[in-house]
Amino acid sequence: MNDSTHHLSANYFIECIEQDSHDEATEYLERVETASTEKRKATVRALRPLANDDPSALKPLVSTLTAFLGDDERSIRLTTAKLFVAIAETDPDAVVPMVPALGERLGDDEEFYYVRARSAEALGYVARDHPGTVASPEVVADLQVGLSFDEPEVKEKLAKALEHIALGDPTRLKHQVATLATHLDDESELVRYHLCTVLAVVGCESPETLTDADGALVARLDDESTHVRRRAAEALGLLILATTEESSIRESILDDLKEQKVDSESFFRRRKRFALGAVNGAVGSSEVEAEIGTVEGIRATTGDAVAEITSPDGECPHCGLALPETSPPMCPRCGGPH
């Protein structure tokens, strides 16, 4: 065991980082790799506040931190994966060299599921700017396979990563539409939302491929989540625009759309109008201005939707009204579902 760091503390390590003494910080980290389990734990834990407050400060240490992603101690691997998530979210370029290591964690079916989830999340953030680097056939396969059997927490991160891959390159997943559509009825609202968003993004560039998902998307028009319904309607509108007037798909989707009640949530109203306009050949300028049916528009609205979906119980996600524990399914103030 290497005890050359015994006289140095995690505080010294953080001070080196804060003072931009990158060589000293890297040297300390390299020594810690062979130190005791507690020393390794203390070192990676000390980086958490920096990852939250200033993840860019960790950029010079990324390559050295990779060793901790394969540490024998599960908690160290998890903390390291979380650090990569924080860095990738703000500076995806810095994590590009770590894509193979993150892919290895994701593809290890014996790995602790939270480590796999965080590895997928980090890969997703990198994929927004570097889809070709991340979305290898192996990584895409691991993300899709996990949707069938992984823990709910993992599936949400897998779906999120697939969404980011699509946003980085809308054509990257166009051959996976049928497979992804089989998961649109997942129990998790986040999984359903992310996957509907994937299909909507794919539809922006390759709308004809959505014929493999038309039934699953139509079923989501009855989803309990407004956010899922709006993305499904948006994707269906794009599919309709790509089909011929005599297509039975157009007629079937039109019937289903007309049955949908217009609720108070403007996003769904506008996307339903977009889809109906596509059926009738009348997609107007207001929809174009709102960027409905575009990759840019989807990218701009996804963050807010996820924030509302994941907002704590007890508050209406649409208007913020405080709700009692035993409240009706519709908000008494704005009428939105919760």
C-alpha cells in the first residue's frame, strides 16, 4: 500500500485545485489511486462540492479520475461517475476522452445499477455535442437493452441518454424507431417522455420512419402526462406531413386526435393543433414561429418539461399551487393534471 499521501489531506488536494496547481493536484490524485480505501473515498468525496459549484475546475483532472471509475470500491465508482456527469453537463468536450471508460461501465451487466445509470447520463451529455463519438452500435444497443430489464432509476437515465443522442444527430436513431416504440408504455413518466421526445426529434429529419411507431404514439395521446401527450402529438404531426393524403394512417390519427379533449395546458393545445393542421394540410406560421416540429424547438422545451415532471409532490407542476396530499387529479386553479 502506498502511504506517501499520509501526511497530506483532502483539504490540501482541494487547495491545489482552487489555486490552479494542476500538476500538484494530479500528482496527489495519482498517489491516492494506490492508497487505502478510506483515503480514496475521502478524496473523491472532497470533489463533490467543486463538481456542484464549479465543475470546470475539475477539467484538468478528468483523465486521472478515470482510474477511479474502475475502482474496486463501488461507492468510489459511483461518486466518480457522478463527477463525470457534472463535468459533462457543463463541458462535454472535456469528457470526450472518457467515453470508452463510461461505455465500459454502462455495458457491464454486473455493475451496480446506479453506476450504470450515471455513466449513461454522462454519455448522454457528451452525445449532445458529439453524437458520433458516443453513439456506437455497442453503446446504443446497451442503452436499448437496458430499457427492457433495468431498474427504473437506470431506465430513466438510459432514455435520457438516447434523447441526447437524438438531439445531437436526429438521424442517428432512425433505424431504432420500432424498438424504442415498444417502450412507450413504460411505467415511468420520464421514460415515456424522453422516448416520445426521441421519436419527435427523429421525425424532424426522417418523419417517414415514424410509421413503425404510429400505433404506440397514438396510444400516448391518452397518456396521463400532458408532457407525454404533447410530444406524441408533435411526432404524429410530423408523421402525417410525410404521408400521402390517401394514407389510412392519416385517417386513423385524425380520429384519435379529434377525440382528445383540449385541456388548459397550452403546449398540448398547440401541438394538437399542429397535428390536426398537418392532417388538413394547414400547418400555419404560428406553429413555425413557435418552432413546433423542429429540433431547436424540442431542445428548447425539454428541460422545462423534465423539471416539471420531476418537481416534488404537493405542488402543481403547471401553476405552482400548493396541493394537499389527497388532492383531485386536476389542479383546482389551472385545471392541469398532476
